[in-house]
Amino acid sequence: MSTIVVKRPVATVMSPAPKAMGKNKNSAAAKDAKEAEKAAAKEAGAGGLSAYGCSHIQIILDGAMVPVRDSYASAIRLLADPNRLDAQTCNKCNEVLTRTILCLQCSNVACQREAEAHSKNTRHMFGIDSKTASMYCFLCQDFIYDPFIEKTRLAKQEELMEGNVHKKRKLDEPPKPSPEDLKYIETNTVSAPCRATGLRGFYNMGATCFMSVVLQSLIHNPLIRNFYLTDGHRARECQQTNCMSCAVEEVFAEFFTSDKVDGYGPVNLLMTSWKCEQALAGYQQQDAHEYLQFLLNQLHASNGGITDSKSDAGSCKCIIHRSYYGKLQSDVTCGSCHNVTTAVDPVMDLSLELKPKAEKGKKGVISNAANTSKGVDENGAPILTLQECLERFTTPEKLGVNEYNCGKCSGGSGQEATKQLTVKRLPPVLCIQLKRFEHSASGSSKIDTRIRFPVQLEMTPYTTRVKRKPPAATKGASSGQLQLGPPVSYLYELLTVVVHHGQINTGHYISYSKSNGQWFRFDDSVVSVATEAQVLGAKAYLLFYIAKSLCTPAV
């Protein structure tokens, strides 16, 4: 693309260096062509219209009509390319856009705001709209309607149309592919369409942000995504009425088989949710965690899950249990006879308290006495870490006399005891709820303190294997006592973060998810690039981690 230099305040053009004297014929021909183009431009402006849309483009066309025409035609050819992405990224702010400004005088591509700044810094006065190919003058702050520019645009578009750039092949007359076509097809059929990557937002259909963030967590969960993209649920053969799995399958098909990049309104999923759960009907705000539990239960039931309460949940082979199913072990130790009562319960997520039990029911932030972490947030509240919340969750707690009756102690009266929860089985996808909303007789409130959470989470310290190991296991095998096997690492990587902004009844949900190594921010229908620092600085409500090794044994 030729470089055209325009200086403020008077626009001038740097003319190209004169050609050698030995090419006078070529120079004369070029000069005649230039004069002919000028005449054509003036003729196009006949009939009472000015030959130029603005004084600045007039200076450019008078001084360098051929470079302007060639640069403009190259830009139109680029914009007409059918393989070009509809969603483009600004060079400066990295926002995902559907309309950008291409600089006529260099290769800069930016949003309107950054294009204005680029023009001031480089003195490049003209840009091209990526949607309409119209020329924009930064000095006039308006689009230019110039006869010569318009004639060039229309002529180039007609030329491209005649060159079959946009012509589609007829389905009833398929051409025979050439050897080059066959080689290209063979090497590219494994890839999805470049725009059908699941990076789309959801339109807010009336306080439906709680549903949007839960759906984004499913879309960016590789286990759930692979299930639906490999025909795991066959909607065409499904005979169920108000099937939530069919509605979710429709969302995956729209996100991963369509080239659209604008928002999507999951109307069928919303209506099916209303029909399956009356409490969800209407446009009032709902809790994202409660909707997640509802949706997982529905997908479990509609994908061949075991519904018999007497059956072992671990034997269920549905996609939900294969992704989220875990076990919690509860050990209650009698303070008198030290008898241990053990119970194992299935779970789909872990709900962690943000306040110690002594502080529950009190409005406000966590007290300093209950916190051992360093640092405070912007409100002066101490910052907890996710690991501290997990440690508190798995630390033994004392039960009152009236809370436990030991079956071995005589008398049948209550005894003091301790209770400890540990993770018996870790799921492939670990969902953690940070209990920010508390409800009491005096009312409801939100805990808005910041919780630090890592990108990689080591869950080994909170497992039954580690927490309930016998004392003899700490000694060597040379003494003849019991020794556990080699240490096992249960490492998880952050996948999705759900954030609640605002108050308990008037808030808004957004989420962050990772796709192909890049973090993205999902705010209803708006999708933008995010940094890891932005993600880790968010006040998380739900955290989704995925195991780095899916062959992790039971703990």
C-alpha cells in the first residue's frame, strides 16, 4: 500500500520521485492516465455536485490520485474477502469488534476512538469503514461522499462479484474437486470454522444474567462441550417433554456450528426452565448457584441418569456424574469413648463459608481475629485465600452436647463430640461456591470481601487420604508400622469464574472463561478479552476448576 503523507494544518502530498529520463514514454503515458482520471472525477461531479466531498480529499486527489485509488481498491478487496473474520480486534484496546476503521495510509486497524488517536499522532487523515467500505475524514469528523471515491468503490465491488468472490456453488451441480482442493480439504477438515469457537454472549431477556453465566461455564467445560458436539444427546430422537438437554444441545449447536458472533437469545432454554421449575418462572433475579444445581439435576435426568434414590450415585454413568460427581466423608468422634461414626455423601460442588461460625449472622466483613491472611481490600477488610477457606472447611469442629448421641456410650444421653469433613472423592470438574449471601431472621446480606484464589489449585491437603491418615503412617516402614503409598498430587486448573456485582436483590452476574489459552469476559451479549490479573482480582462467587489429569484415582 502506497504511503500518503498529510501535514497539519495545510494538507500536502509528498509526490513520488521522478522516474529515469530513459522512460519518457512510460512517464508520459502515466501522466496522460492521471489527467484522464482527473477529468473523469470532474465529470462525475457534474450536474451541480462538487467534484470532491471535502477539501481535504480534494488536496489528496489532486496530488496523488493513483496511489489513493490503489490503496482504496486494496482495502475494498480485503473487506470483500469471504474468509475475513466478522469479529475483529482493535490493535490498541484489544476489544472484539464487528466494525473497525482501516487506515488508508498504513496498516492500522482500530476502533473509532483509537483510530481518532492514531490520526492525531500520525497525521493520517483518512480511514475506511470495515462494514461499508466508506471513506472517513478525521478532519471533517464525517464520512465522505465523493463521486470519484464512490465510483472506485462500486467498480471494485462489481469486479469482485464478477470474479465469483461471493458466488455460492449450486448444491445440485457439485464441481469435481481438483487435486489441490482434495489436499486442502484433507489438511483442514479437522478444524472447526474459525468463527464457530463458542465465543458468543447471551442477550439479557429480562434479568437472565444468572442463566447466562451458568451456560458459559458449560460451554467452556471441555467434558460437557465434547459430549454435546459428539451427538451425546440426540435431540431428534428424544421423546421427552420439556427436555432441558435438548434445549442445551440447541445452544451448543448454535455456538459451535454458526459463524455468527453477535449475541444469542436462548428462548427455548428459558421457557423450558420455567416449565420444569415454577419458581424460575418470571423475570425476577435468581441465584446462579441454585440455577446451576437445577440445571445439573435436569441434565442428569434427561441423559440416562439413575433416578432411584436407593442406588449408588457413583454407579451413574451420565455425563453430569462423570464430570461433577464427588464424595464428602463426615467423621464424628465421640468425646467420651472416641468411637468414630463415618458417613459418605455425594456432592456436585463444595460450599465454603466466608465467615467463621462465631461470626455467622453478624452483618459486615470478616473479623481480623478470624483471619490469618495478609493484606486488606479496598474497603479495609482482610483478604482471605481460597486455601484458608478449604482448610477451615476440613478442620474438625466441636459439636454441642445436644447435637450428637453416641451409640456405644451408655445412658443414651448426648455427648460432646468433634466432626470433620474431608473430600473422599474428587470430581474431574470441581465447582466451588463461596457463600457470599447469608440469610437470617433479621434479614439477608451479602459478604463482599475479596477472596484470593489461584490459577492452579492443589486439593491434596483437603482429602480424606491426608486428613484422616493414622498416626503410624508418619513413621518409617523400618519400625514395622503402617506406611501410606507414595504421595499423590491432585492438581486443578482454573476454568471459569462467576462474579456477582451489586446488592443481594439488585445485582448483576458476569463471568470469565478461558478459551485456547486466552481469558475472556462475558457480560450478557458483550464478549471482551481479559487478562489473568483481571480474573484473579475479581470477587468470585462461583469457581470452576478442571483436573489437570483426568485419570486421578479416588482419594
